[in-house]
Amino acid sequence: LSLGNLVWADTNNNGVVDGGEAGIAGVAVRLIAADGVTVLATTTTDGSGLYLFSGLAPGTYFVEVVPPPGATSSTD
């Protein structure tokens, strides 16, 4: 199994990727085990803001995005 997505600049703070909102390159992303503590893998977003964890066994995982300096999460 694989797990991945996009880290982007949510300029209108609506939690949806809208036209003109670009991905953010070089953002650290961590894959965390179901215990909520154990870091299983880390990666960084590519030039388009995409990341992917592959070769995963079925199960429960958490993804933690480490905001770049000055950035915050969307409110939605």
C-alpha cells in the first residue's frame, strides 16, 4: 500500500486546493505508527509539493507535516 498527498499554500485558508495555490517543495513529512509516537519514515515534498510513502502493510498510520518556518496549518 501507499500513502501520499500534497502540501500546498492554502492562500484562502479553506482546506481545499484551489486554482493558483501551489505546492510547497522541501517540506518535511513524517509517517507515524498507530501508537501515535513511533516515527516509521520521513520524507520531504518534491518540487511540486507531493510526497509518498510506499510499500506499507495494511494498518493505521498518522501523517505529520512539519510546517516550514512562518507557515501554519489551514483552519479547516
